[in-house]
Amino acid sequence: MFQYIIRRLLLAIPVLLGILIVTFLLARLIPGDPCRAMLGEKATEQVCVIFRKDHGLDKPLLVQLVVYMQKILSGDFGLSIRYSRPVSQILIERLPMTIELGFAALLIAVLVGIPAGVIAAVKRNSALDVATMIGANIGVSMPVYWLGLILMYVFALLLKGTPFWLPPSGRLTAGLDPTPFYTVFGWALQKGTPSFQAAEFFSNFYIFNSIITGNWAVLADALNHLILPALALSTIPLAIIARMTRSAMLEVLKQDYVRTAKAKGLKERLVIFKHAFRNALLPISTIIGLEIGTLFAGAVLTESIFGLAGVGRILFDAITARDFPIIQAFTIVIAVFYVFINLIVDISYVFIDPRIRLN
């Protein structure tokens, strides 16, 4: 098993290297001049020459790539062209929001999609099965931005003044103070050090921060604000997971060992969950890993619609402004996270299917 994990880790290295190079090149292939995008179309060529020199854009592309890779290996993502701030600081501020949103949406998709798929498979060709699959097809077909607007209209406008009202935008209600846990615990951290940056990063996970500090008002408000965007973002992965679960369960329920288990008089619930569902987990876990990429892609639109200060919104603004350091850093971080999650999925195969462990 240890060799399997090491092999998967080694295979991830060329993937990440390829992502880094492709991201670097694609960012520079975006039509438009960063100088004109930042300073306006009336910026003179003399001003643009100085601008490019200040940001290292006057050097050959290969030299820029080598310099960038050296900085990445040392943990330096560079300075944002638009904000004139370290990109690492922007990541610390923005990334936790996107991760919270992504995991909330994934949790909804898994907790609803898997049971829906199992029930649809067990009750095949019934009204419940048809209704579940119709719902899944509708879920796959609904764009995130359209569903987001509909949810805002229903829960923020039509249900205003009722117990079902939900906030349409933002991350917290104005006036609530999510005091960082390192301040609450009285930790003496020097600003700018790696330990301070790590503590600041984790404190920007409002749900985590409010739980460990016991700030239940912030926790309730943060969860309340997360419901609508998480619902909008989870719809497509939920539908895909439900369909894949149904397909995998139907395939397993046809197997001889399932019929044998039923013939031996085992309870149907035991046959479904111990024998059938466990053997259907392999394709289900694979699709869950793949859908994490869909969640982060959909986060760009979701955060823009619901006014959330996450990766999606600033990445969109960075592409518009040709802010190469932000585009590269955020894309690489998301790619690393995506590769890491899929690595966990690959490792989970060892525990799901003992035959992989033997091989």
C-alpha cells in the first residue's frame, strides 16, 4: 500500500509541472496588453515600456518562465499587478471562502445524490425512480447563474418576513465580528511570519474559526449566508452523482452474489448496503473526485452572483486586468487542490476494493 501511495505521489509531480507551464503560457496568450488593461488605452508607449520593465514583462518568455518557476519553488507567488500586493496575502484572504463554499456544495451533493441514486436503483422503473431521474436531468441542465438568481428571488424576496427567508448575498451580516482564533487565544504571533500567515489563513474559514472560538452567532450567520450559494453550486454535481450511483447500483444488483445473498434469506437492507452498495462505491468515489473540479469552476459564477469575496470573483477581475501573477497563482493552487483530492480518491480505492491492495 505504501508503494502504491508513493507511486501516485510521483505521478502527480509531472501533472503539476505541466499545469504550471500551461497556465503560465495561457495567461500570456490572453489577447490584450497588461499595461493598457491597467493604465487605460491612452497610456503612451513610453509609460508602457516602464510598466513592463517594472513587472518583468520585457524579458523573453522563456526567461520569465524560469524566473517564475524559481519563485514558485521558493513559495513566492509574486506581486499582483492590479493591487500591488503579494499574491500570497490575497490567497490567504480569498481562498478560504471558496473552499468553504466548495465543501458545503459537495456535502449537499453527496448527502442527497447518493441516497437518491440508491433509492432510484432499488425502486427501478417505479414512479420514484422516474421522478428522481427527471429531477437529475433538470439539475444537470440548469445553469448555476440562472438557478442562483431564482433562489435569490424566492428565498430573499418572496419569502421575506417568513422563517424561511435567507440572505441573498455576502458572507456575514454587517456588524458581526469574526475575531480570529489566534487573537481570542492570545497567541503572540509576529506579523508576516509563516506561522502568522498560516493562522490568518485558517481564521478566514469563518465556520472553523467560529466553532473553535465558541462564537455561535457568527457560526449561525455564516451558515445562513452559505445555504443559497451552496445549493446553487451543488445542483449539477448532485444530479451527476445521483445518476452515477443509480447506474453503479443497477450493475451490481444484477450480479450473482447479490441474488445468492437474497436467496439465503438476508434482509433486503443488509443486501443493499453491505453487499451491493459497497461494491458500487468505486465508480461513485471516482465521480465525486471529478466533480470537485466542476465545483471550483462553478464557484467563479456563484461567487459573482452572491457577492462573495472568494477566488472566483478576483480571478475574473484578474483575467480582465491581465493580472498574470493572480491568474497563475490561483489556477495553480486550485489545480494542486484538485490533484490532491483525486490522489485521496485513488488511495481510497485500496480500502474500498481489497483486490487493488493485493495488486
